[in-house]
Amino acid sequence: MREKFKKYVAADALAVILVVIMVFAAEVTGEREIIFPEMAALSVGYLVSVKRGWMVNDRRMLALITVCAVLGVLIVRYINVGDYLEVLIAFAMSQMIFLYSGTTLAPFISAIVLPVVLQTTTWVYPVSAFILTGILILGHRLLLKLGIREEEKFIPVSLSSAADKKDAALRVLTLVLIGAAAYASGNKFVIAPPLLVAFTELSRPGNKAKEKPFKTIALLTLCALEGAILRYALVMKAGLALSLAAAIIMAAALLIMHVFDMYMPPAGAVAILSILIPAEAVVTFPLQVAIGISIFTLSAKTMFGRKETGR
């Protein structure tokens, strides 16, 4: 038990440090686009979770995150059809990539959708995503060397069967409907990028989290709530450094996951996203996340029922 505790402390500390480095770099340079919330998700799945969160290796992770970040910026810069349609295009592209990536690495979905949601046009974003993912991979290798994590063999996954393609199409159709309502009502964070990652993971065959819907909804909602409250109290009211707030927010998210004994990478990303959203959205952010994850969890549980055929 003591050995397990030490491993968690080391992995948690490294995850918090990576988030602080990211946010501090954004503060120093004045480039908010450096902040990549999925770094928190990747940290949970690749550093903190006892077992690797996805079937992926270092090389594919770096390539997928970087390519998707570039695609997201390209969509904003060159496909001018409005935010809602651009989000649909980005999500549809991410589902196609998911089918043929040979991995189950869902967080790259956020890498392509986030710049569209935030209308990011600068190349700072994909460069940051590349560098931060590279640092994360080095952190993962350090934990392997120290014996804190165990090496897991990568076996390419085939997700391009007719059933997988049907699931991908159904996810896109679901987003068409939910996204239309979210944008029409001015609550776009109902379909926040980490929630789209969660939806993709929840709707995969054999996913265990969707069998605990209330726990899943509570986890994501609490992480959004603590992130919003801490940003409001520490940054917007107390005027403390964003990097300090990010450290506390990430630590709190990890604590919640430990208490729940449920290590959902999107929960970490939702918490860190709270420091990136516009100030006027902070108050309603937890409610939007609660509504979004409730809809996506219910959709995954009722619409995607086939059994697992492979990891």
C-alpha cells in the first residue's frame, strides 16, 4: 500500500509540474494558445493511471496530437463556415482519423476541436502541443526508468470495421443535434472538447465508465466545478498567478479522481479548460459541463450497446 502511494505521489507531482510549466510559459510569453488542456488528460492516462489509458505508443501519440492540432488551426484559418459547422467538420475529421490511427488515443480529438471552439489561428498552438506532448513522453519514460510505471507492449488496433464506422457516424450525428442546441442557446461548452473525447471513449465497445453513469457524470462535473471556483477565487478575485491556480486546480482534479478511484483523462482536461475559457463563461461552465456529460453518457449507454471485439 505504501509503495502504491509513493508511485501515485510521484506520478501526480509530475503531472502537476507539466501543467505548471505549460501555464507559466503562457504567462511569460503572453501567448494563451500555449495552454493545451489535453496535456492534463494525457498526464492522467499516460502518467497517473496504473495502466496505460490507451493503446498507443510514444511516436503515434506525438504524431496524432501534432497533426490534429495543425488541422484544427487550418480549419479556422481557411474554412469560414461559422463556428458550429467548423466544429462538426473538426469532429468528423477526428472520427475518421480515429478509425485508421491504429490506436485508441481519443484525446487527439480535443487537439483538433479546441482551436475551432476557441477560434485559434496562430501556429503557436500546434507548436505548443508538439513540445508539450514531447515533454510528457519524456516524463513517461522517466517513470518507466524509475520503475514507477511498467512498460506495456503496443499492439496496433483495428477500428475500421463496418460496425466501427457506423459508431463513428452515429457520434457525428449525435453532435449535429447536441451541437446545434448548444450553439443556438449560447452554451457552447456543453460540447466542450474534453466532453467529445469522453463521448468517444464512452461509446466504444467494452467501456466500463458508461456502466457507472452517475459516477462518471459526478466526476466530470466536480472537476469542472473545482476548476471554475478556483479560477474565480484565485485569479479573478485574488489576482494570483494563473500558473499557481493551475497547479492547485490540477492537484484538486487528481485528488477527486483518487477519491472516486476513477481515472478518466477528460476529467483532468475539463479542470484545466476552466482557466482558458472566457471570464464571462466561468460561472456557467460547471453547469454546461454537467449538462453535456449527462447527455453524452446517456447517449453512449443507450445508443452504443455492442460488445467489445478488441481493445
